Amino acid sequence: MTIAKVEVERFSLTSLKPFDAVVAALKSAIGQPNMVEFFKETRATNSFPDLERVVQSGLGQTDLMLFAEFDLGDILRRESGSKTPKIMRFVIGNPLIMKEMVKHVPDAGSYAPVTILVDERPDGVHVSYYKMESYLLSYGSAEALAVARNLDAKITTLLHECAS
């Protein structure tokens, strides 16, 4: 058994925009394919170009797609009977980007697709993301790190746009 510590960097910013506006901006920038149909289509492809075509059709303007979303606040609101807190977790990514990282660092599959957390606090709406580069840094693969840095730039740009 091996246990390794991984130091992870968290990108976070606070927006004064309403929670629903930040969530709507995020969702409008990423593709939202029907994931059941998406995976049926990807499994039915017979070549990599066909697979690429299916993936491309599911991507939004940011070259990212929504794999899943979880309304974490809903559970807490039900418990308390309150209208707060508002907390959403989004699992987003791009299978073609993930492929490039996993090709060089198989463990990258543990970290991708990535999670974005949007939560409302008294000082504003926080938007957070754990940077992929920090997950992969200890593996020493220049190729995987280059892909991770590009992904980090893509996601942090998206979060800046959603929050401002």
C-alpha cells in the first residue's frame, strides 16, 4: 500500500453578483449534453475521429461540458427549513483534455473532470476550483503539466467571467 501527500492549490474569488446570476453564467458557458445519450454515442463510435466529433458536439463555448451538478445547499435547506445556504457543485471537463493528461499521468484520471464550487456567503458568492497543475506537479510530466496549465487557464478565465 502506498499513500502519497499531494499539496493542492485552490483558486477562489468572491463575486458581488447574485448567486443565481453566477450559476447561470457558468452554465451558459459550458456544454450541457444529455450524459446518458452522450455516453451511448461515444461508446457507439468506431474511430477516434467519430469520438472527437461526438465530444465536440457536447462542448460549450469554453470547450468544456457539464458532467454532473449537485445542489448541496438543497440538503441543508431541507434540514433547516431555510432558503439558505445556496451551494452548488459542478463537475466539468472535456474528455479530450482528460485523455491528454491521462496519457502521460494515469493518476490524472483521479482528478479530472474537475469540480467547481459556487456558494453564497455573507460577503458574496464564492467561486472555487482546485488547480489541476497542483495535482499533477509531483508526477514530473512536462506534457501533462502543459495540458493542466491550459485547463487551469481556461477554467480560471471562465470563473472570472462568471463572477464579474
